Amino acid sequence: MVSLLRYALQIPNLSPYCVLHSALRLCFPSTSSLHSHSQPHSLDEAVDSFTRMLSKRHPPSIIQFTKILGSLAKTNHFPTAISLFQQLQARGISPNLFTLNILINCCCGMGRITLAFSVFAKILKMSFQPDTITLTTLIKGLFLCGKVEKALHLHDTMLAQGFQFNEVTYGTLINGLCKTGHTSAAIQVLRKIPRHGIVPNVVMYTQLLIASARLHL
């Protein structure tokens, strides 16, 4: 854990902002395991609901705040979600891993990769265990910023720490490599993933076929 924290704190050497690659789209990590209740349908409604809950003498659980932040992230209202999170912290309400994953997603969606890794460091400092959503979002965020080598390095570092990735992560790696013109590296990843217990799927092969076709145009 200490070595992971050191790694996370080194990442801010990257430029705090980056130009997003339009060919890649950042998908919001699922929070389907949260209890489902009706969610705000507009930006104003979401902010008003969040503010009302925050102003209560006895605020609801972090789950309710996280649901609203997740709704904002899904609709690409990243700055608003980050601003509301800051209000949450000022109120002294502790986030959970879901909350911090959403925050990472927002930072990556805005191209603020340094801030995303600061949140990653916070996850480690709070003794949360990063999950596949955490790491897949960071990897995708690095690809969005064109940091291909750093995306691969993050994967390799976590793998060396004993972390087990899933097919979503490897799909993200292959997609990112293909979209950034590193088709040969994507093929190498595809060949290696069976040793990690992952079976290549149709989506992975399709991405490689499309990337290969582009090379011959």
C-alpha cells in the first residue's frame, strides 16, 4: 500500500490539464450496487436536492449524496459534481469509495489527470482498497490525455502489486491502444490476457480489426 501511495503521489508530475482525445469517450463507472431511488432529472434539481440535504441538521448517508454526484457525472456535469463534492467535504461528511470513484471520473472527464491521481492518493490514505472501477477509470483517463506509456505503466504497477483486472479493464487497454495508433501493443495485450484468466471477447477483436483496417487505408 505504501508503494502504491508513493506511485500515486508521483503522478502529479503530469500537466494538470490535458487535451482530450475525441476518439475516446470516458464512460461513467457503474454504481448499480447503490440502493436505487428516484434521482433528480435536471441540473438545477440535482443541485437543489444536494444543497437541501447538506443543510439538514442531520444529513442523510453518503449514499444519497453519491447518487446525485453519480447522476451529474453521467450527464457530463463534471465541474458541478466536483464543486458539490467540495461542499460535502467542507461539511465534514466523509466520502466512500463510490464517491471517490465518481470524483476520479469527473476529473478525467475534464482532463484534470493530476487531480484524478490526487483523489487516488486520497483513496489510499483513507485505507480504501482501489477496485477495478478506480483503476480502469484512471487508465482510461490517461489514454484520454494521450499518456499511453503511463496508462500501461499503471496497469503493470498494479499487476505487480497483485491486483487482478477484469475484462472491462483489458477492453479499455485494447481500445485505448487502438484509438491512439498503438495496434501492435494492443495485439500483445490481447495475447497476454488469457494468462490472467481473461477470455478475449468479440468487442476486443472488433477493435483490433477496425484499427488494423485503418492502418491499410
